[in-house]
Amino acid sequence: MRVLSGVQSSGTLHLGNYLGAMKQHLELQQENECLFFIANYHSLTTVQEPERHRALTHDVALDYLALGLDPGRASLFRQSDVPEVTELAWILSTVTGMGLLERATSYKDKVAKGISPTMGLFCYPVLMAADILIYRSDVVPVGKDQVQHIEMAQDMAGYFNQTFGRPVLKRPEARLNEAPIVPGIDGQKMSKSYGNAINLFDPPEQTRKRIMSIKTDSTPVEAPKNPDACNVFALYRLMASRQESMALEARYRAGGMGYGEAKKALAEVFERVLGPARERRVRLEQDPSYVEDVLQASARRARAIAREVMAEVRDACGLVSGKDTHR
Ligand code: AMP
Ligand code: TRP
């Protein structure tokens, strides 16, 4: 099974990225052919300061490696190191109706948040479909906010195959885990741009303060509390063991425990899960050329697949005269 996913280099990665998407990526690398990339063409729709963009891109690579991406098993590359995706995006755009893109909820959300409505932002799902289809990906592990984009990629594969009369592109499937929408400290979906994120690799004290500031209701300490309506418990459950979750759940229901205690428990489990990765990240920061080597070697592998598929794509739509279409 070929697994593919991307993370934008548009800001500091947070717990929602890890629990919803990257954790799945790391698990899947054990048994599957995995391609993960830093979606820097996509983040160009929001980050347009070149030095900051370069730094954010390097940061995503460090984060993945620190969290346990094994470059011996999985590929980790920059999207822009396989420029063929932009060619496929163009070709897909010629078989895709405007109506499909006009229904994209993430475009509307982003424009409502003040992001400039460029052609790039509007066509974002076409490029994302190209990312997926160019590797003939079987499975795309993501958080729930990306499912509509993957459904669009399924549609675009169908439009292409139907228009050109050949089954060149493969229909991908989305994969969600138990954390499809991780809440932020205000209870809304955790997001790089909502000011509600708990970052993966802030210093421990800063992370603890952030966790202590999670919004809770005003139930008094003595009163029983509903764990299912609490953001602190929602995050705890996603990181603690089953037994730990059951024990904390019982304390919520029994009363006599304030939210402060639950937050302390969450801060501890956060440290246990992410502390070792933070240390690995500090070591990796010392070795930028190792990180660059991983990105480049991975890009070569990914690009070889992309070129083969593009040769078939070009042939199918009559852009070349014969079969031997490698550039
Ligand atoms: P992005 O930062 O938008 O590139 O997202 C990278 C991955 O993290 C995508 O698969 C998203 O669906 C996932 N993701 C981002 N925020 C959350 C969240 N709050 N809950 C679950 N998954 C998320
Ligand atoms: N749009 C995704 C996000 O914002 C990132 C992304 C770009 C992606 N191309 C992809 C994810 C292809 C999965 C597959 O999170």
C-alpha cells in the first residue's frame, strides 16, 4: 500500500497536526511505502517572506525527524523538489469544473479569516489532488479538515480518466484516526492561525502555561464534572494510556477535583509523550546538512515515481507524439 500525506510549512506545528495526522504517518511507516512531504507550494498562499518560508520548511523537516520519521523507511521531501506536480495540477484544472472548487469549505473559511483570495488559494485543491494522484497513492492519512479535498481528488481522478479514456490515475482513500478534530485551548479546532494552538516543541514551561490556560467551565471544585464536555480531558484522552484516561474520567465524575489538577495531569502526559522528541530535535538542529540530505534523497525517489506517471499522463492527453515521453 502506498501512503502519502503533506503538511504545510505555514507556521509552527502543534498538537492537532501531531495527533490528527503525523502520529498516523509515523505508525504507517512501519508496514507501508510512505511518502510525506512539506507542502511549501501550498504554504506560499499564506507565507510570502522568503527567509521565513525557508526557515518554516526546515522546521517541519526537523519536527518530523524528531517525532520519529525514519528516513530508512519513509520518504520526507519538499513538495517543490518535485515540480511535476504543478504540471499535473494544470492538466487537472482543464478537466475540473469551477463549481467543484466553489464548494470548497476551506477556501471560504480562509477568505473569511482575511487570507487574500488569490488564484492559488482558490485552486489549492487542484494542486493537492495533483500531489496525491501523481504518486498513485492508495491512502492519504489526514485530519478531518482535509477530507473534502481528498474527495475532490477522487473526483478529479475520475474526470481525467473519463475525459481521456484511460485509467491512468488511481482513486485514493482518506484515512482518519481517533483524533480527526483536535480542539485548541479555546475549544475550537486547533489551528496554526486561530491563536489557540499548543505547539509541539515550545520550552516545557511555556507549554505548561499554555495548558494551564485551556478554557474550562465554572463548575466548582467539589461538584462532579462531565469529562466529555471538557477540552482538557479531550486532549488527555488522546495522549494518556487507557487506564490513565479511565482513572481521570472517574475523578471528573466523582467531584472534588478542580480543573487545575486535570491540567497538571495533561501537562505531565504531554511531557512524557513529547519530551524525548524535543530532545532529539535539539540534536537535529545541530546538523542541518543531515536534514538537507534526507530531503534531497527522498525527493529523488519521489520524483522518479512522479516522472513515470507524468509520462503516462502526457501521453493520455496527447501532449506528446509517442510513448517514450520521459524528459
Ligand atoms: P496543515 O497544518 O493544515 O498543513 O495540516 C497538516 C495535517 O494536520 C493535516 O492532515 C490536517 O488535517 C491535520 N490537522 C491540522 N489541525 C488539526 C486538528 N486540529 N485536528 C486534527 N488534525 C489536524
Ligand atoms: N492541504 C493540506 C493541509 O493543509 C496539506 C497538503 C497538501 C496535503 N497536499 C496534500 C495533505 C496532499 C495530504 C495530501 O493540511
